[in-house]
Amino acid sequence: MKMWKKIAQGISAVSLLAILAACGSNGNSTTGPSNSASQQSTSSASPSAKETPTGETVEITFANWISVEEGTKEAYNQLIADFEAKNPNIKVKSLGIPFQQFKDQVLVNSAGGNAPDVSMANQNFTAAFVGAKVAAPIEDWVGAEIVSDIVEGSKSGVTYNGKVMAMPWAPHPNALFWNKALFQKAGLSPEKPPATWDEMTEMAKKIAALGKDEAGNPIYGIGENAATDSYTGNMLLRATLTYGGKFIDEKGTIVWDQGTALGDTLNHIKDLISSKVSPKGSDMKSLRGMFANGTLGMLIDGDFGRTNFRKMSGKGEAFDKEWGVTVVPAGKTGRSETVFTEHQLIITEGGKNKEAAAKFVTYLVSKDAMLIYHRLNGVMSSLKSVSSLPEMNEDEYANVFNEQMKTASPLPASNPKFDNAMKQASDMIVITTDANKSAEEAITLVMPKIKELYNQ
């Protein structure tokens, strides 16, 4: 594809060698729980996988970002230890890559003949991997039974031209976290989160009116992403759904700028930032830090939020008493609109050990693995049979995210240029907040560039 050639040609040999060297370190493993094999455990091979000869050890490479992120390192270590205990003839070599460099490094490695056997992905990345022919059709390797068990919203997000090209792993629907202490200080009920979009906005303004905390740090009512990156574009799209908008129609034509939804969303975010209800220019990492240190009243984030906030606050589980989580308040459409910011798994076309890779992917989505990941990071499952287990619905936190999954939408990421489009989209927020332009001017400046990416 043209995009693939540009990426491969645009990187010098020196850069390629540096990237490959940076990706070659092993992830550390610690001994984790060895649960009994589940119905989908890798103690048995997938329908189309061949058995590895007894006594022969196979090493597979796993490109991921969870082994290098503080909040998920422990889960990664326990998952690998459990898998290797159940599959002593398969060893997993970690290619830990920071999230911001992940997509490009996997594409470069694959172009250079060094494709990992298994790679993490998300909606933004998978489209690029499929377009560059990095991803192998997942059903060919894990079998139809597991694919048929995928939650429909997740399954549609990984289907390209009728083929399921990635295995949804953790769906990460976004819900609303609120800080009970700040609610109380602002004269709001700490046990009563907003039920509507307008109510959420008014509560955010009351919290921001508190001014500063005891240390002199500014207090904000809600955090909206406003940095120049593709995640900001994703969150802009998520907010647009609340106003009745959508990115593409059924034919794949971009319709985001039709109607008033995009303009209404940009005006909403501009108003929050200009009135200092939401911080200016913040990315998701900084917003999570503000929520964890008690200077942000509300934040829409994924199911891994609890673990992140515990660690970032330094208070551990005790911090749970200071916040709550609920479904995203309903807006113009009358329902809770949000998106999956899903983690996915691909078996690469250029991988050298597809049978072992299939066992690993099958394990990672199994009951055994998801119970480890859920216990440590609160993540949910994209498989119907696993997400319905009592162990995955053991508290109010899990119940909220399972409820949120019912109305979460997959990102419309089937085009390989979607990630690029979302990065371009973030410019609309920067233009309206930093350059103080109108929503209409921002749309006029940016949307033609997005449509050009799609050849429209």
C-alpha cells in the first residue's frame, strides 16, 4: 500500500537499527498464580494449531506496551509466568515499546523482516497493521469457536472486509470517574454523580470555582483532552457522539462535519478550557495525574483507571474511598454515549511461530488470564463467556463497566489512516483553545485535511 511504502522509505537504515536494538530487551517475569485450565485455556491447542514437538522449546516474541508501563507491569509478569507454566515448551520474549512509538516501531520491524509473533494493538493501530498486511486473519489461527464468543461491539471493530483480523482483549469502555472530596467541598452530594451532560457541566463549573487547593494548585472541574495527539482526536469523537454526531456513514464517507454535532462539541470544550473548568493543552497522562492528586473533579477514562489512580495517588486502595465511577451522563441522544479504547492482539503475517502464537493469544483471552488481569487492573473481557462470570462482576466497579459496555461504540477505525485522521482532528481543539478561533474556522481548516487522508 502507498502508506506502507512511505513509512518504510521514510526511515533511514540508522534509525531502523536503533529501533530494532531498542526493542530487543526481554521483559522480566515473576512467579504468578497458576490457576486451573479454563475452557479456553491454552492447555489444548487451537483448532488450526499444530502441536509443538515434545521436548522442543519455541520462543515467541510479543510486542507490547504493558510491560513498560508502571500500572501494568505486574499483570504482564504474572500473565507470562502463568502461560509459561502451562506451556513449558513455549517461552515468551517481550518487545516492550512505549505507547507513543508503538505503531511505527511495529510497522518498521515488520518491514525489516523482524515482525513479532504476537503484537498488541488498539483500534487506531490495527487498521494500520491490516493496511500494511502485518496482521494475519485471526480466525485462521485461534478458531471459529473463540471468534464467535467475542462481544458484538468489539467484533465489529476488528472486522475488515468480512474477516476478523485481531482478537479483542480488553475492551476498556470509557466511563465517568468523580472525586467525592471535591464534590463535597463544592457543595455537591459526594454520592450523587451527574445523570445528564448538562448536569455534569454545571457540576464541573462549581468544582472549578473552588479555585486552588491548600498547596496552591489550581482545581479543575473536569478534564478534556486538549493535546496534539491521536488520543485527543478519539476523545473528541467520543464527545461528539453525545451531541448526535458520527465520523463516517454506512458507506465509509466522512460526515463528521455535517450537521451541528462537531461544532457543538468544540464549543463545549472551548468553553470549558477558556473558563478554566478544564486545563489547557492537557494529555491523558497529565489528566490522570490531576485526578489522582485531588485537583480534578471528573474524568472520563477506561476500566484500568482504578489501578492507575491507586498507584499515582500513592494511597493505594485507601484512595478508593475518595472517588466513584458511573456511566457517562446522557446528552442529546438520550443515552450514555462512549467508545471502546480497546486493547487488541494480532498474530502477525510475518511471524515465524504462528502455532505457538495462537496458543499464546488463546491463553491471553482465556478465563485464567482475564481473572489475573481483572484482579490486578480491573479490566473487563471482550468474550461473552468470560465477561459474564461472577468473578468478573464482583463489585460495583465491575458492574459499572459491564453496564457501560452495553452502549459503548467501537471507534470507526477500519481505514488505515484513521490514527492519522484523529491526530489531525486534535488540531481543531488546539485551534479553538490556543488560537481562539471559532469552531467553524477550526472545522474549515482541518476537515479538508482529514478527508484528503481518506481520498475524499
